[in-house]
Amino acid sequence: MANVEKFEIQTTARNQMIDITKYVEMAVKKSGVKNGICVIHIPHTTAGVTINENADLDVCDDIIFHLNTLIPNLKTFKHFERNSDSHLKSSIIGCSQTVIIENGELLLGRWQGIYFCEFDGERHRKFFVKIIEG
Amino acid sequence: MANVEKFEIQTTARNQMIDITKYVEMAVKKSGVKNGICVIHIPHTTAGVTINENADLDVCDDIIFHLNTLIPNLKTFKHFERNSDSHLKSSIIGCSQTVIIENGELLLGRWQGIYFCEFDGERHRKFFVKIIEG
Amino acid sequence: MANVEKFEIQTTARNQMIDITKYVEMAVKKSGVKNGICVIHIPHTTAGVTINENADLDVCDDIIFHLNTLIPNLKTFKHFERNSDSHLKSSIIGCSQTVIIENGELLLGRWQGIYFCEFDGERHRKFFVKIIEG
């Protein structure tokens, strides 16, 4: 129970949402915990994690499209790596999510999936899953 | 303590913030937990939950007004349900909040209330409250 | 373990990001907890907390610069205190963060720091750290 499950993924575009729900479910099953909470953490400053629609993939495309409109890669940004847009997206979407566990399952809505959000790919990335029983 | 409290509410506008603090407080009281944390989860992909000012209701109006300006319902969105604006608002505000419990009370600031955020109403909605002692 | 660590800081600008990682680390050390999670809560409605780059401070400047562009202090806002921009920024960035604790340390990425976000300073502010073992 004290373990943190660590996963690795390869992203394939600069901006991309990847459904990681099944990996989080695997971590819950492996823990054997029936009731508690689950924290998903992204250890990167140009990526994030969100929960959104798991049915029509056009939703992810629309989310990324409009985030890019709101937060373009401005020439006036000072950061020398030229990816401050990616950093701001990370802070707006957030780098962690907490999900309730009930009866050994993630207590998500019918249409909710957990998405790794790449904002500065393509990159080799990690995410962590920690389960607290209670 | 292993229970999840489940609440239902009816929203009455497409975009709306509803103060649910008293329901979360009820769940804390019912649990009898004196110290720990409390996770509020919204199982919908076009709604969210935030913590903000509980005194002047104009703050909620201003928040909704400017969110609508930033994230209009664009005709260029691809999602067939025509509510990608609602989905993006949900990911930006977030579908869960975690609050500290101290001495049997939510440890909120004096002006902080917990708000259910409807972004695609009017709808019949749910929210969940899970308490972890510790 | 049931204690909440409470910190106070003085901000010095209307919009400002202040690295508070070392204070959160202190709370973890003091607790003696080796494995669990840590909730950082800001009890204010015009401030927030985020996790982002801890190396090049230009990233914080760029984040604040573009947040100000996206969310100006509009004359059309109704709230009598004339700081609805600060409230919206607080809800978009969020007023709490949850971080995993592993082997007595915050499980952050190499470039991740925890930042108190002032959106309506300069002000005397507080933040709370609660640790859950598990």
C-alpha cells in the first residue's frame, strides 16, 4: 500500500491527450484497496493530467485546439527554451488529479476518462499513481 | 468511514455556480471524522467544482461572464454535441477539489465557499464527497 | 500526524509567484511520515497554488504576463471590490495541490517547484499543509 506505481509513456505530438484510465485502474487492482482515493501525478512542467470525455475523441481535439488559441507560443515570452506556452497550459490544466475509489473501482462518471496531457512533445514521459486507503 | 456521500442537484441555467459548502459540511459531520481530508468529485465532463468567494455573488457572475468570453461555443469545434466549450471549461476549472478537515470542520478561509460549476445546463447533476481520516 | 502546518508569507506585488517548496518539505520532515500524500491549501479567494518550473524564473514571469493578458481587470466586472480578475485567476490555477510523499520526500519531478500565486497583492497571506500517511 505504501508503494507508488510508476508508468512511462511516449507521446507523439507537441499537444496531445492520451487516455491513461486503464493504467490507473491497473494500479488500483494491484493495490487490492477497496475504498480510498487515488492521486495521479505528472512529474513534468510542460504536461498535465485532466479528466474529460472518453467517448467522442473530437472533444480532445477541440480542447487542444482552443487551448492553443488561448495560449499561443508568443515571441514576447522571455524563457529561453521557447516553451512558456507549454508551462502555462500545465498550470492551467494541473499536474495532478485525485479520484475516489469505491468497491475496488475508480468512482468516475460514465463518460469520464483520465487523460495525460502532453503540451511540449513528442517526449518520453512518466506518471505516478499513489493509493490511500480509507 | 469507507462510505462515499452522494448528492444530487438540479441546475437551472447553461452556466451557473451553486454553493454546495453546506452539503460538504454535512458529509464531514456525518462521518464523525475530526482530522483528515475531504475529496469532492463531480462525475460529469461538462461541469466542475471550484472554491471561491462566498460573500458577494457578483464574483460568480463575473467569473462566468469572462469564462464565456475566453471560451465561446465556436462553430469550428468538431464534437457533434456542440458543447466543447463546456468540456474545456470543465478541464480548466477541474472536476474535483480536496479540502483539509481540522477539528471536525472544513479548513476553508473566511471568504471561501465550494461551488458546483454547471457549464452545460440546465441539467440534473450529482457530486460525491469522500472523507479520509488522518 | 493530525496536525495542520500553517505558514504565513508577505507578498510584494499584485501578481507574483513565490516558491514555497522548502516550507512544504519542512512540514513533511517534521511529520516524520515516510509514505503518503500532502495537501497544500491556500485559504484565500484571490490567490492560488501551482506546480511549475523551478529553474528559470522567466517561466513565472511569462505565466503571469499571459494570465494578465487573458484575464484583464475589466471595467464591466460587477464585483464592487474591482478584483474579479484575481478571483478568476484563483479558480483557474486552483487553491490547492496534492503531492505524493515517498521515502520521506515530496515526489516531485526534477524541475517542479510548488508556487504560491498572488493575484491581488501586496498582501499578508497564509497557506496550510496537511499530511496523510498511507
